[in-house]
Amino acid sequence: MNVLDAIINRHSYRGEYKSEPVPREDLITIMKAGLSAPSGCNKQTTSLIAVDDKETLNKLHEVIDPPVGETAPCIICVLTQKINAYRDRCFAVQDYSAAIENMLLAIVELGYQSCWYEGHITDDDKIGYKMAKILNVPDDYDLICFLPVGIAKTEPTTPKKKAFEDRAWFNSFQNIQLNSDLPL
């Protein structure tokens, strides 16, 4: 599969996973893809923890409520640090977003599925903080996201996307949906 195929074939998978373990070599490849992402002013604010130990996975799943990704044989936790880069600006969100997308593409390339769970663990119930404590993450890092990784039990469904012409243009924004009831 080439990178364009991986981009087009990648979709969020929220189904059950087969119990087959993900080899460490594949996890290393996925994590290296994430850490190869661009980083604002090269501050490298993103770090990763792959969890494939069943006991540790069980502890993490006890605090993830409502449960998601609980059948995956592995999860990758994404950590970030808020480090100012340029003119007191922090690019941590852009850094970890690029790393996550790289990992999602590598996951598909290697024949696995995943889903980007961020909002689910960064809400007011502080699930990310609870997960970080289980994993002994230092206080100057935030556990911002996790990616379940495994072989899909069912075929992933392709979401309906808006037409290219409704979201992409050349040379200027083009509102093609004119409302004839509005005065000109």
C-alpha cells in the first residue's frame, strides 16, 4: 500500500478487535512513524507509551468510562508537554495531531485498525489524568489521547464524505449553494 492508499483507506474503527497480539516490531514501527511527524520549532512535545500488557490494559480500561477500545490487544497513549516554541506560542496540539495522523496511517499500512480517542478522555472527568497515573506519567506531561490497535473483527465501514467540490476550490472560496430568497 502506498501512502495515498493508506490516507484514503484509513477510517475510524470503533468495533471489536480480534485477540491476536500486535508484535512489538509493529508497535515500534507505528510509534516511530508518530515520532517522525513534524514538530513546531522542533520542540518535539509528543511522547508515546504502547501498552500491550493485559494487566495494565485492564487497569486502564477500568477508568475509561464509557468503555471504548476494550477488546484491542494494545493501545498507544499519546503524551504532550506544553513547551513554548516561537514568540511564546506553544504548538503541542499541532505536534501531537501530526504524530497521531502518522500513526493512524502506519496502523492501516500494517493491516490494523484504530480510532483517535481524545475528547473521550480529556473531558471534566479527567480520564486521561487517571490513565497517566496508572502509567506513572510525570506531572509535566498530559495524556491527551489513546489509540487502540489491533486487527478488526468486522469490516470497517466507510463514512460518507462531502463531495470534493463542496470543500475544495482553486484561487478563491466559492459558495456554490446560493439562496435565491436573499437580496443581492
